[in-house]
Amino acid sequence: MNGQQMLKRDFVGDLTPREGRTRKASALAAKEAAKNPVTLATLGAASLIALACQLVAPLVAVPVIFGVLFLARLRSARTWTTAEAAARINPIELPDLIWYSDVGAQAAVRRLGQARRALANAVAHSPQDPEHEVLARLRSVADIERRVVLLASRVEYLGRFLGEISLPELEAEAQRIRNREANATTAEARARYQLGIAQREAQLKDARSLEARRDQLLATIDYMLATLEMLPLKLTRLQLLRVEAAEGYPTDPAGDAAPLFNDLEAIEEVFVDDIHAG
């Protein structure tokens, strides 16, 4: 499926081509086939026979058995059910910018990719703690990404159409017909010109309505992207707060340095006492 076809699927909210279900199902099938006892037993037996007989031919049985098990797992309904469940909650494949011509849609997809990379970097540099994994509570990130991709496809659809029409030209054409209507010499001609004027005014109204809708979609996208762009900062702050809360006491530079000064004073008293004693 090419980018244009995927864009049309995005427009109606069908993002399944970007979920990589086939890839996930293949990975699951390969993993289960590799861990299958039959595969492991075949590998062990073939290796022993190959070593004992000094032959390579028995090793051919390993990929054959693996292939059969892989195909069986790939055709399994359980494999596809697991893959589909994972695809719905995992990040989708982001669109390529080359398929967008609208400037607003391009900017949205570009910012979405940057936001995803920034969050991934923040997670990579965060302390790993399975019991307090913050990302486990950020499942809505994938939902927001999906929504941005959907809205960007609709901005692209509107942008392509609006890019092919010119409101100033439509307004000029409407004014030209008004002038003709004003200069008409008969009532019948004026009446027909008025019909044409009404059609052009309706066209202008619809075009302005589409422009307003495009702006609304871009404003919604901007809010969602700003939310995603804020996550690395929030994640870093939460990690710091969690660590400081686990310490059980507030950070006090003077208090932290007090034991050192007490030790120095004790050492100084010892030297002073030695000098006085001497």
C-alpha cells in the first residue's frame, strides 16, 4: 500500500496499515517457532548426528522444521489476536512527509516525529525502575499520536482542495456579475444575473467555511502536539521528584555539610590540645 492510499485510510480513521500487524504477527510466530520444543530437539539431534557422522546434511532438517512451525503459528488465530491487541496500544508508523503538500499538515507530522524522538530520549536517560515505571501510565500517548495523524490527513485533504481555488478570484468574479446585473437593460436579465450572484456567494461562503475548518483542525493539532512536547519535561521532573521523595528528607546544603564541619572542629580541638599540652 502506497502513501496516498494510506493517507485515504487515515482520513476515515482506519490506521490499521500503520500498526504493522503483519510484522508483529510474523515476529510472534518466529519467536514461538524458535522456542518450540520440537525445534530445539531437532536442532540438538541434528547437531549430534552432524558431529558424529561428520555430515552437514542433518542440519538441513532444522530450518525445515522451523519453517513448518513458523507457518503453523502464523496461521494461528491466537497469534493474530495477540498481534492485533499489541498493535492497538503500540505506537504506529508515522507518515512520510513526501505524501503531504499542505504546509500545516507537513509541520504537524514533522513536530509529531520530533516529539516522539524527544520522549524516547527522555525515557532512555531516565532511571529504570520497573516498580515505578512512569511510561506504563502514558498509554494515551499512542492515542494522541493516532489522533494527530488522522487530523493531519484531513488538513491535507482540505489544503489540497483550497490550494486549487482562489478566494480573491471568486470575489472578483462575483463583483463582475454584480456589475453586469446593475447594467442589465431588462428585468429578466437582472433576475438571471442575480441567480448567478447567489451561486457565487454560496461558493464563497462554502470556501470560507472550509478554510475556517482547516484552521480549527490545525489549532486542535497544535494543542495535542504541545501536550506531547511537554512530556519529556514532565517525565524528567517526575523522576527527580520520585527520587527525592524516596530519600525521606529534604535537600539542605547546610545540613548536608554540618557533619563535615563537626569532624573538622573535632580534629582541630585535638591539635589545639596537643599544642597546649606541649
